[in-house]
Amino acid sequence: MQRYFVKKEQMTDTAVQIIGDDVKHISKVMRMDVGDEVICSDNDSRTVKCRLSNLSDTEINADITETLEPKTELPVQVTIAQGLPKGDKLDLIIQKGTELGAFAFLPFAAARSIVKWDHKKASKKIERLEKIAKEAAEQSYRERIPEVLPVHSFSQLKQELPSFDLIILAYEESAKQGEQAQLAQQLTTVAPGQKILVIIGPEGGITEEEVDQLTKQGVIVCGFGPRILRTETASLYVLAAISYHFELMR
Amino acid sequence: MQRYFVKKEQMTDTAVQIIGDDVKHISKVMRMDVGDEVICSDNDSRTVKCRLSNLSDTEINADITETLEPKTELPVQVTIAQGLPKGDKLDLIIQKGTELGAFAFLPFAAARSIVKWDHKKASKKIERLEKIAKEAAEQSYRERIPEVLPVHSFSQLKQELPSFDLIILAYEESAKQGEQAQLAQQLTTVAPGQKILVIIGPEGGITEEEVDQLTKQGVIVCGFGPRILRTETASLYVLAAISYHFELMR
């Protein structure tokens, strides 16, 4: 069944109001009509099945027929701090990272980031990434859309660190030196509901200077297996590993 | 250090001969010369560091200076049987799957595969995919290039099943029904050196008829977490989970 996200204020105890791009999607693309059913999430904790009761060009109304409990969110909140990569790699990271359960994405300008986001284009780019996150969240049956945060400088990233329970830094040199046990050990220290930040460098990796500054603040350096992963693959690896650890191993 | 694969017969006890596209890459792209060092793997079990001793337009010779033991192969052999997906998704699956340690790729024509590979184009497409696998294997420090097998029909796929120790079928309905423990349970039954086949349907998934036929042959149906993954994400999930299980958890 087709899934849509609505704002909290668009969902009452008994009805849902759908506005914006989704109106066109429901009536023109999916060609649905009165009586058809969709699933709506309020992007927080409420997911309902509802039946369309009224369609206009600007608004669709639906009556709630059932409250669902999808439980598709990872039991831990994982934010991916991604050093700005080249080209459209961030699109892939956000689409796949959303499918794999990321809680939020925090792009940051790393020392080796070649791409610079100028102020003008940044808000348009974030909008585009938010749209990718929304579509991936709908497709993968998420209960919430991961947040795409504005691009942070490295010092802004460091200011965010105290709000996390565990901070992991993906470090290629650890993989090369054969360090492999740290990630699994660290995940055993995390309880459901806690917040994990995973910091991943851009192409070329994180610099030694950045590693030094981060480890001084308690960040744990981890290898993600013995192979050298491209920057966009590292986030997918860690999210799948966290899902396996918290959702599949019981 | 730059890495290249050579054929077994191009590596003696003391020297390596490099031919083909890599000659141009070394001399023109990397602008290397006599005395520079590269790493070469024979795509089986031997990886060496060597120093360039002679460069011509068609051939480069190098003296072996050190035998390396990279140990970057997954301890289990994982073959990804991928229902033919749309567009260029197979490119992504093979690039990322190689980084994540896949042993081989077996594309198959599933009931819901929309794409048909005609006989003429198939060999060109496989060649292209082999090139993607080779480049990803070099970049990720693999010791061998994963094999890209020819496109199989569903009945040809079924004939391959007896050669594997564990066969897993990614099934969306399992995820929807909340089945989550099976993959982790099954991985505990596998010993290093054994062969795992992971069967993944195309967009739209595997049909009930296909599931029936496969489970009758001992294939184990598994959910890959509670979220609905796109077809190209499922292979990345299972490879990362297998790496986490066999390489990181100790």
C-alpha cells in the first residue's frame, strides 16, 4: 500500500489531510479515488491506514481506519556525519542511508573535501537531499524522515559531539593495520534509545590532524573490516552492521 | 600504493610482467617510471610489492621486493544471485558488492525481471561488469576479482544450488511479517571456508511460486531487518552483515 508523510497538524484522531506534491501523486500518478486506502505517518510516532473521502486539486481528505505499529525504526539513533564527497555521492548516501535506518545526516566540510558548497546553492541542495530522504523513507516503510542538517564546519561538528552517547570515526588506517574488533565491542556498550554519531571522511579520508582533534574529545577510531571502502560505502556498511547487531542478533 | 591484478602466468618467483590497459594507467595516468613501486595480485593467493624495472608501450616489468599478506578476503565465500534489476543498478551492486567482499555475482532472469538481456548484448554487458569488478577490487585492496557469471535462467539457478553450504533468500514478506532472527541464526551454522549463496529478487521482489520452488530445495527465507530495502540495497546489507559477523565480532 502507498505510503505518505504528513505534518502532525494534518492528522487528527480520526482524519488525515494531505496537501502539497502528494495530492498530485495520489490522484494523477497513482490514479486513486474516494474509497482507496493509503498509509500515512506523521513523521513522529503515529502511522495510520486511512480511506480517501474527498479529493480536490489542492487537498485530499481521508478517514483513519486503523492505527498501525510498523516498528521500522532502528532501536538506536544513528547520525551519519559525512565529510562532503564529490559529485552526487551524497544523494546515494542519503537514499541508501535512509533505507538502512539512519536517524539524521550531518554533512561537514572536512580538510580533504574538494567540493565547497557556496551559501547560495546550499539551501537548494539541502532541499533536494530532503526530498530524496522523504521518498526513500516512504519506500522503505520508515516511520520518520531522517533530518538532513545544514553543512557544518569541522569546528561546528566538534561542538555537536557532547550530545551523543557514542561517537565512532571510520578510519582507513585502522582497516589497513588490521584493527577489526573495535566497532563490535563499542556497539555492545550502547543501549536502545541511545544516540550514535558516525564520522566518515570524504575521498582521501580524514586527516591525522582531524583524527587527533576528535580522539582528544573521546571519539573512538574504528575499522569497518579489512577492505578499503569508498567514502559512500562506509556509511552503508556501518548502518547495516548496526541493524544486524540491534535488530537481527537476538 | 597503486594496486594491479595480473594473470598467474605473469608472476614468477622474482618478477611481474604487466600488460594490457594497466600499462597505460601506470605510465600515462600515474606517470610512474623505473624505480617506482606498485602492488600486484595474481587474483588467487599471491600479493607482492614490486619495483618497476622496465617500461615500454606494451609491457612493464617489475622486480618483486616483498611478499604481502593482505588478508582482505571474507572468510566465507559469498555469491550474490541477483534477479536482473532495471537500468544500471547492476553496476552499483557489483561495484559496492566487490568492496564489501563478494566472491562472485550470478545475475538471473527472475519472473518479475522487466529487463531482458538479449544474447548479442549479454557478453558486452558482462565484460563491462567484469571491468567494474576489477577496478573495485583494486581500489578496495581485494586479493581476487569476484567472478561475474553469465545470466542464468531460474532453472539454471536451481541447478547451482547443491554446490553451496547455505542458501539464503531475501524475502520482503519476511521483513513485513517481522521475521528478523533467521539470518543471524543461519550465519552461526557456517564455518570459515564455506560457501553461501544469497538470492535477491529484482524490483517487485521474488514471486510466491519462486519462493515455493526454492524452499523445497532447502533455501532459507530471511528478512534483512524491518525496513523494505530496494533490490540493490539488499545485497549491500547482507554483505556488510556477513562481514560484521565473521570479521568484526570476535
